[in-house]
Amino acid sequence: MDQLEKERIVRVNIINIFKEYYSTPHTEEEILDICPEKNFGDNLVAYYEAILDIFLIDSKHLINITGDVKHTIRQVVKLWKMTPHSAMPW
């Protein structure tokens, strides 16, 4: 998987997680600039735990992925370790 594909997968998933946890009417571009810590006081733990679980990131990296959604996406791309079973077989 190339870097662009990895970034696209991370972006789509994090935006979907954000929409699921915060039920916000914002567009995807607006969501990128939102900082959950400032705008949403609740569900922070569930939101970040979902990101850690989906991308198989150790919880010790939680501090690295907080901040606005753009920052979270950039950090998750760096931290996401592809497992041998996560790649398509073809």
C-alpha cells in the first residue's frame, strides 16, 4: 500500500469515527479543523480509543494523536503499523 492510499484510509476512517461520536452537521473539510478537546467535552475517551483500536496503535501514543482532526490524521498515518494480515492478498 502506498502512502497516499494509507493517508486516504486514515482520513476516511477518522472522519467517520468523528461523525459517529459527535453527530455534527459540519462538512468533512470543516471537521478537519475541529479540535474535539475544545469543542466536545464528552466522548473523548471513546473517540480516541476507537482510533487506537482500528489502527492497532498502542495506548501509550494517545498523547500524540490528540488535537485537531488534521493533526490526528497526520499522527495516525505515522503511527499506523501495517500488520501482515492487513494487506490485500492480491
